[in-house]
Amino acid sequence: MFKRRYLIVKREENLSEQERPDLGRIFGHLPELKTLWKFSREVYKVWAGEQSLKAARWRWSRPKNNEAYREVAEMRINTGGSFRPDGQRRRRGGV
């Protein structure tokens, strides 16, 4: 299962017929990973295709404001809008 963890964030349209059941088995063992899987799907939608800045911001507001994602400590999104796994604010100039 550990070797196949990349399936959780792999784009759904790129999953092979063999990988789909493997992903199902991963969720069978660790159902809480389905939240991360759903989050990754929404993030991919933010960057999908050509779209206006307004559309991208609207698409980002969905995962950013989703309470299910805020309940997972490792997925906390700070009030500044930038995603950091540790929940800390991002300083100007990078880090």
C-alpha cells in the first residue's frame, strides 16, 4: 500500500484500469485518505484549462472554505489563502 500512495493525488483521468481497484483498496484500509483525494480533485479543477482569474478564484474558494478539509490538521489553510501543510502563514519573499 505504501508504494502505491501516489495514487491518492494522481489525476483521475490518468488512472489505469489496474490502479482504480488499488486506490479502492487503499481507501478500504485508510478511509480518511478519501478526504485528501477529494481535496486533490478540487485543486486540479482550480488549475484546469484556460479560465479567467475570477473563475480560478471561485474554484479555489471551494476547497479553501470546505469544513471537511479544515478538520484535517495536516490540511489547514490559513486566512491569507496560501496553502501550507503546517498551517503557518507564508512570509513575503518565499518561505
